[in-house]
Amino acid sequence: YHENDVVEAWKAIPEDSAIESAANSNTTIYGTKGAIHIYATEATQITIYNAQGVLVTVANVESNTTIQLAPGLYIVNNKKVLVF
């Protein structure tokens, strides 16, 4: 991937797609080097799409979970997440 492509894809996503569903389900989602970390206080379904809109995975999360992914921009339950 190219850093400029990721930045441009990030900018193209409307801000109103941000954290509504994550906030409503008591779930914290963030990206780090090579992974997305999910902290859920209750059972939650997590849906991850890549920047091209392709479904990457669906997972049922009941506690703290780490999902290993390649660097890039992802949409996780309507929240923009950057994995570097």
C-alpha cells in the first residue's frame, strides 16, 4: 500500500460514519501496528471492511480481542480504523 492512498481514502469517508455504533454498544475499537484491538463490555458483532469496501471478517466478540490485519484503512462497525 502507499501512505498517500490510505490518507486519501481516510479523507473520503464522511465523518458522520464515525463511532456511533461502537459508542452505543460499549465497545472500544482502535488500530495499532498489524492489528485491530476491540474491547467489548458485552457480546458484540464486529464487521470489518477494507478501504475498497470488501468484507474482511465478521466476528462475535465478548471481551478483549485482537484481530491481526495487514497495514491499511479499515471500517470497523462504521468507525474508521488505521492499521500501520
